[in-house]
Amino acid sequence: NGSTSSSIQVEETGDYSVTVTDRNRCIYIDTVLVSIGVQPIIEFNSDSVLCIGDTILLDPALTGASFEWQDGSTDSIYLVSEPGLYSLNANFNNCDAAAEILIEASELSLELGVDRVICDSTDYIMTPDGLNPFTFIQSFNWSNGSPDSEILVDSDGDYWLELTDSFGCTITDTIMLSFGGI
């Protein structure tokens, strides 16, 4: 490029030559091939809440790179089964990238209680106990098909409730109720 400075800034891939003349008027010429790599971009899937009993597959979607996860493993994907902070360092064509993702645990909980005999009534209003007040319940699905937060029960049987939270996590509990004489 005709520069006479001791260094240049290179922005494109190509051959770059330098000519140096020393005090004795000796001329030295050298050429170097500079390859400008593309900065890798690590893209994790958007899941950040781990449902009870589930796993999340972290896939940085970066083909041809080398990887190092927070535990030293070097696979291109990582299977998460516990909540926590997960980090990845990747190298693609001698260019480095790093990323972290926080995986949190679902706070979904449900307790219908122990199996019981109802002796003093012919019906019973069943409501779930143990709901975390900080969890948004997306849907209630009772064994009788009701989408309500409580149901009226008037016969012996097994009753279950499946809850789904705003992250798509589900939890189910079952209780057996029987009605004794009044």
C-alpha cells in the first residue's frame, strides 16, 4: 500500500509484503499471507427454565468449531439436567467466542394431599395445595376434564390434576377419595 510506517492495520485477507533497507543498504523482502477470520457467533436455544425431570440440549449451532464447556468437555453439544450457569468457549478458524446461559429450575409444585375418607359430607371441594405463589399457572387439567382451579367431587375414586406453567412445564398429582356415611 506504499506505507513507510513500521506497522500497518490489515482489514482484508491477502498477501502482504514488506521491504526493509538496513543501515548498510541491504534490502530484505518478506511476504505473509494474512487470513481474516469471521468472528464466530454462539447461539443457544432460548430455553432457560428446566422442567422437573427434563433435560435441555445446548447447541451453539456452530459447525466446524472446537469447543470447551465449563466442565472441560469438548463436545459440540451439551446436555443439561441440573439448573446452573453454563459457559462455552469456541474457536472457529482461529477466532474465539464465548457465551454463557443461565438455566433455572421450574418452580412448579403441586400437592393434592394424602388419600382420604370424607365422613361428614356428600361432596368435597378439591383445591391443590403447595402451589408456588411466584409461578404463573397456564392451565389446570383435572381428571374429570375441568380446566378450573378447583373441582367439586361427590363420588369415590382417584382424582388427578395436571398443572402447566408459563414455561410449558407440567406436574401431576393423584389422590384417592372415598365418602363414608354421614
